[in-house]
Amino acid sequence: MIDPKLETLLAVHETKSFTKAAKHLNLTQPAVSQHIKMLEKDLGAQLFLRTDGALKTTVEGEIAVKYATRIKTLYQNLKQAIIDQSTHLTRLTIGITHTAESNYMVETLARYSSDNHGVLITIISDTIKNLYKKLKTYEIDMAIVEGKIIDNNFNHILLDTDYLILAVSKDSPLSKKKIVTLNDLKKEKLILRLPNSDTRKLFASHLQSNGYSIHELNIILEVDNVSTIKDLIMQNFGSSILPHSVLVDEIKKNKIIGLPIENLTMSREVNLMYHKDFNYPELLQEIVSLYSSNQDTN
């Protein structure tokens, strides 16, 4: 059981209220206040401020919350690992980005867990930024991300090199071309990922390096879900900029046409990030090998 003061810290941070935290924890409000005072004394830092009647976490408080979350998750993982040991179960939680969700990786993980009795894999989809936070707090065991985040606490394995292309309907006039220009792109109705997505950021940065702004384009719709974007392209509502890896099946079946854009070589690495203290190195290598073989057969 973790220190009750840390549980109180997390509850106050989440509810932004001593009263609501007390109700959540089945404690009195003075008890909650006492826990926070004791923790602040132990750490030698103020964790919360009251501004205009609102409770705000200080910078030191945010640091404390980050480590308290990690401690709580590790303790939960410890209890689960003891249970799993008795049932001979290996449990993995793997985070993937929304674009990786649509490529070979999910199929690889499904095949691996299907072929290996006693392995339970949980897949969580989120942004790279949030997956990185969850990796740091041990909420996930590994993450499949585009690009590389440099952190000495983690190892990386290069899975693939992906690149962005223009995805158009087979009925689009551009489908007859071998390559499109930036002027062609400016005339297209575009359905793009959200501005905070790494796909969108990579596209915008390459446009900028060529003297263009993404705001010069005719963006008619912003959608977070990649599968939804692909459906809209196939219905010829517009075109999009997407990773080639998420379009392989549709391109092969001639449902979507993928085109390179002149002067825009938008490539990026796909990496598997994992903790240096990861307990199953053989399992890791088996998943990587299965991913590679899955690509070869497709």
C-alpha cells in the first residue's frame, strides 16, 4: 500500500478541491489538509496555491504528482505481477499512436498473443506526447511511436521507416498522375489530422521549408481518426496527407491512390520504445521479428 499522503496528493490534484478530495477518499477535509501539510513539510515545498478561489498545483506540486503517479502505478503493477505469476500469465500494455493503430503493428500484436498462450496484450492509443508520459509513469510497458524521443531511461528499436503521401480517391483527377506538385495540392479539398498530431506537424514543417504555409491550403475538415479519413477519401469527399504504412491495404486494392508530392520527402522513423528494465527481452525480439516477417509477406 502506498503512502496515504500520496493518495491524497493525487486526489486533490485531480479534483482541484480539498473538499471533493475528502469526499472521494472518505476522509474529513481537515484530514486532507493535514496530509498535504505533512507532505509539503517532508518535501520542503509548497504543492498547491489558492488563486481567485481556485486551487492550482505549483511547479513543485506537478513534479510531486508525476512521481506519486509513478509510485502508485508501480505498486499496482507489483500486485498484478504477483497474481500473474501464480497464473503463469504475462501481461503487456503497449501504447501506439493513432496512425500506428492502422498499420501492421496491431495485426502483429494480435497474432503474437493468439499464438502464445499465457500472453495478454492491452493496446492503448494516444498521442506521442501522452504515450511518452505513460511510459515514464510505467502505465505502459512499451510504445510504438513515429520519430524518436531521446531519453536515457529508455531503449529504442527501429521498426520501420515510413513516409507521408497524398491520398486521393480513385475517382480523383489527380489519380492519373505519377506525382503531384504543391500547386496541385493548393487546389485540393483536404481532410487532415488534427493540428496537434505529429503527421500534421511533419507535413506543416515540410511545407514551411519550401516557402509555403499550411494555411494557404484548402482544409475542409479536420479528423482525429485515421480510418474515418480513409473512408471519406474513398467516398471522394477530399484528399489527405497520411503515412504510407496506413494505406498499404487500400492502395493494393486500388481503393485509394497514393501519390508523392514534388519537393516534399516527408519520411520518419517508426520506433519501439521500452524501459531499460523491461523484464521480457526474448518476447520483445519475438514481436519485432514477427513484425518484420509480417511486412515481408505483405
